[in-house]
Amino acid sequence: MTDSRSSLLTAAAEEFARHGLQGTRVHSIVKRAGINERMIYHHFGNKDGLYAAVLKAQMEDLAEAWRPIIARGVEMEPYAGMRSVLAGFAGLLLARPQLTALLLHEALAGWPTEPLPTADMLPAPLRDLYARGQSTGAFRADCPFEIAYGTALCALITLPMFVPRFAEVLGPDANVVTESLRDQMVGQLLDGMTGPLPEPRR
């Protein structure tokens, strides 16, 4: 039973990422999984239940992978730590193209399945790192963490979608987001158009 559930989640993630909830046919999922259709109803109740389970599994996998990256980042100086955390998040997303596609479908549908986050759901260690950076002047004092966090995640989630669109502008290698390009974009996100913060005087 566990194997059939796992196979359905894997197959459904591919189909939902391609076609969204409404555009995906149950027949396509079970054909890809090689499993009888009745197992969808046994494990998930219906197609909507399967979609919700896929989205939950993908989001939990991302959160679990990001947690140690955040833990390492908060041990660093605020600017370097935040850069490491955001670069790590971008790398995790690039390794999970299905999740990016699923989030796009979910957003276009008005977020009917994934719960909308509240302020208390944002990562507390990252909030503390940001507050520490504000107190030392590394980050702007007039920008709340919620705004900074939301802006960063929105930009990074759309990175895999829009970089290929601008391949001609960014150069011949930009159809794939390289580590160098990722780091440049994270730097742009942190520094804006003013350049990096000057080194503190000793």
C-alpha cells in the first residue's frame, strides 16, 4: 500500500505540474503510475485529495531541505548569512522544477489548496537574523521583515520561470540558471542597484 501511495504521488506530481489540477486527468496519473485507479480513492479520497497531498509533500520536502541551510546561515554575520540562506533557497527551487510549476498553477487558481501563511508562520530564526542585521545597519531599519521576506521569496520562486525568457538578454548560458547567475541575482536582490554595503571601518 505504501508503494502504491508513493508511486501515485510521484506520477501525480508530474501530471499536476504539467497541467494543473483542472487540466489533469485521473487516467493519465494511473497510467503513468501503473496502478489501478481505485488506489487513488483508497489513499486520497479523490483527485483533489491527491493534489493536496502532492502539494503538501512537495512543500514539506522543500522546508525540510531549507531548515539546515537556515540553521547554518543564522550562525554567520547577518549580511553573509542572509545571502547564504537565500542562495540556498534558490538552489533548492532550481532542483525542484515540479514544485515551481505547481506553485504557479496554485497561484493562478487563487491558492485554493495551499494555506496562506501568517506572520507567525515565517521562519523565526530568519526573522532573528534580519533583526540582528537591522540593529547593526546591515539591513534597512524601515523595512519590516515580512516585506523583505515576501519580496525575496517571490523573486526567487519566479527565477526558474523567467530566466529562460530572458536568455537572449542575459547571454547564451542563461537558459539554465548556473550557480554564478544565481549568486549574481541573489546579490542584486540584497543590494538593489546601490551596490554592496561598504566594508565597516576598522
